[in-house]
Amino acid sequence: MESSEGRVGAAVRAPELAALVEGTGPFASVYLTTVADVENAAQRSMQHWKTVRSELELAGAPADVLDAVEQQVPDAHLEGSSLGVIAGPGTLHVEHHVVPPPADVGRWGPVPAVLPLVRWRQSTPPVVVVLTDRTGADLTAIRRDRPPVAREAAGADFPLTKVHAGGWSSRRYDQRVENTWEQNAANVAAEVTRLAQQVRARLVVAAGDERALALLTRELDAPVTDRFRILEGGRAAGADGIDDEALVSAVAEAVDADTDAVLAVFEEERGQDDRAVEGVTPTVDALARAAVDVLLVSDDVDDDRTAWVGPDATTLATGADDLRGLGVHEPVEGPLVDALLRAALATSAGVRVVPADRAPKDGVGAILRWSR
């Protein structure tokens, strides 16, 4: 039986969330709007929180857990437009995102609600931005959860300009200029490759001098060339670099391409009736066997359906009696999507949130690690 684990690289694999979902609950899962570009931003965030806190209090969340969440709210607008907090006994996980949530959410339950955290990771893969000219380049690696990494790739600064005077000496001089450009481009390519590997960049975008970009493109090797794009912008003094909207659009295209790649594998395996399942019951069964390589979840699957869970992440079923038959004395009911994600993350499976109109049956499915 040949394992296919890790075959699908274009999926969110978040080992840092495994310990979170395996923790002992219950948990408060909170997602708030915390935009900064409004008057009295901190007070606005607190208004959002007070409404959610009241809902959580009615659901039974204790004051100490809610107080721990509240401490994160006043300054959250300084970090992003969304605040996400998972809090419970001995647990406090805090994240921020650049886009406000569709709606404020507060949930108190046995399993943390981490679907928004997965969405945030999926939408913000690591990116390397390159601003280049014929002398070198400025590089910046942008990562969701860590500070940017800045590098400079420098090269020779003489000779850089052709003289166009004619004659043999001019030709030799111009060739020396070409050699300088090419060597500088090779230096930039080497630094781009190192930085892309260091941060595991999904995308490398570059802008700047047209000739320098052409030479850089020639110097890059796979796999960087497979994720390399040229955008408008420049490195020269007074230039604006790369436009933010263009960068956001390029990232969105890369994310969509990854979703297409995952769905293509799923369709292939489903067509062969081999390493794919779809629908709630088959997907739950596969997760309970730790057989899932990538869990597919519809982007509107956060609904009212539920599943039953036990103390271990892989003890899940669609009915309480199924778990009792496995020796779980006190099964607990929770949202279906939370139970699925808990099992996937705890078994090192990847996750991909996919459009509803392309999702598997019932909005959930999986690519398996091995043939059924």
C-alpha cells in the first residue's frame, strides 16, 4: 500500500494549531472587527467585543476566560482589521488579520472554531518582493505571522553605462557593461533563491528596470521560476515600489491556482474511486482512521450541522452511539466543521477551503493518504 502523504503540497498545513485543537476545552472562539482607520478605533473594537461578550456569557463562558479575551481587544486595531482569539482552561491563542471578518463571532463549545484561522493562512502565503535595477536589488519577505525579512543583493557598480561611441574599444567597453549587468543579475537571483527557500515563499514578485528584470528571469531556476511574476514598479529614488493592489491581486491569483491544483487531484482520485471520499459520513470515517492527506471544506460549510467528539481528536462520529461503541463514555456534540478540522490538524493533514460551487458532496471531502 503506497502512501501518498504529502503528495498535495498546495494545502494549509498548520502544525502550530494541532496543540490548540487537542487542548482540553471548552473554548471561547472569538473573531472581531478591529479596523484602525476610524475615529476612536479602540472604543469601536470594544463595542464589538461587548456585544460578543454578552452572547458568550449567555452561552456559559466563565468570566476569567472572557477577561483574558478582553485584554486583547483595546490595542488589536494596531495589528490588523481582524482579531481572532481562542481561549479556554490554560489556553490563549491570539492572531490578527488584515481583512475584517464578515461578521463578529463568539462561540463557546467543546472544540475551538479554527476555520477562520485556516482561511487566514490560506489567503496569506509567504511572498518575496524584489525591486531590482542593474546594480542589484532590494528584497523583502512578507509572512503572515512574523516580521518582514529585508535583504539587499548588491553587485559591481562599474561599469554600468554604455558609451555608444563606436569603434572596437567602445564595443569592448559595452561588453564589460553587459558582463557587469549579468553578474549583478546572477547575484540577485542567488539571493532571491535563498530568501524564497528560507521563508518557503509561495510567490516571488519583481519590479524595476526592464533589462535587469529580463536578466533576472534568465538567471532564476526552478522552482522559483514556477512562482515568479513581474509587476509594475521600480527601485529608483522616488519610485513607489510595487502597488499594493497589484500585489494583493497577484497573491489572490496564486491562492486560486493552489485551490485549482488541489481540486484537480481530488477530481482525479474521485474519478478513479481510489484515494478520495466525499460527504459527511465517509469523510468523518477517514479522519477517524487518520487516513486523510487533505481535508476539503466548502467556504460556506460553517453551518448548523454537528458531530460527536471524544477526548482524542480522532474520536469523532456522526452519532453519539457510534462513539459509545468505541468506549467513549461521555461523547460531546459540537459543530461539524470544528470536529473535522480538529481531527485533520491533529493528524497532520492539510486543509483547503474551496468555493461552494466546486466543493465535494455535502461541502466536505478528502484526498486520502492511501488507497481505500
